[in-house]
Amino acid sequence: MNIGGYIVIAAASIAAAIVGVGVLSTMYGATTTTVTVPEIVTETAPVPVAVSDTGTLNSTEAEALLYMIEEEKLARDVYTYLADKYGTSVFVNIAVSEQNHMDAVMQLIEKYGLNITLGDYGEFNNEHIQELYNQLIAMGNQSLEGALKVGALIEETDIRDIKEWLNKV
């Protein structure tokens, strides 16, 4: 079974969450820095995932799903942390969206009988993802502007990884 279509659904759901552009201004001493950030729909519905009753996954497709769930968890965990730290609704809204992405990927993981135990917030099975999480939190802790840059980096990384997995599956 080719899961490329499901990866495209994940990419489309990321894009669909962005509905406009807002401006966030923060004060740093006597200087005002204006950062453009996406406005996110505050109420998101789970992404419907069409799962066939037949078919099996090859090892690359299984690997893609197991990687994707941890990558979506990384995004949710980072956005949740940043929402708690800065109290900005944009991070809360995106964290909710990332949870919906996790739920969609988990449907597929369960459907195909794959095994994964997700760690608590900020804990990952994949060492690369754990290192990335630690780096993103350090960057986001520096300032609100840094946190917004972390958000952009997460989304850019998601899109790049989706493209790479599409080429593999």
C-alpha cells in the first residue's frame, strides 16, 4: 500500500491551518520589532484519513509512519512549551493542529499494527528528534522572536521531510 497520499494529506492540513497573516509586535528596550506570523484557525477538526481494509505496508512506509508520529509530536510538544512560556494564542492554536496531525498518523499506525510507545512531553524514541527538540526549546527560550523563528523552522522541516518521504514511498 502506498502511503504517499497520506503524507500529502498531512502537508495539506499544515497549509490549510494557515488562513491569514497577522502582525505581532514586541518591545526590546527602546526598539520595536515587528514579526509577521500566521493566524491559525482556533477550532480544528481531526484530519480524515481514508484507510483501506486491505493492503500492507512495506518497511519504508512503516518507517515513514513511525518517523512522522514522532515528528508531529515534536511539533506539538514544542508549540505547547512555547504557548506556556509566552502565552500567545498562535502557539496554542498550532499545538492543537499538531495534535490533530498526530491523531491522523496514529490511525494509520494502529490500522497497520505498528508498535510505538510515545514518551511524555519532550521525550522521544528517535535520538535525532530528541536532539532537535532540545535545540528548538533552547532557541525558543531566548525570546518571543526566537520562538516565532522556531515555529517557522518546524514547518519548513516538516515540509522538507514530507517531500523526502514522498520520494521514498
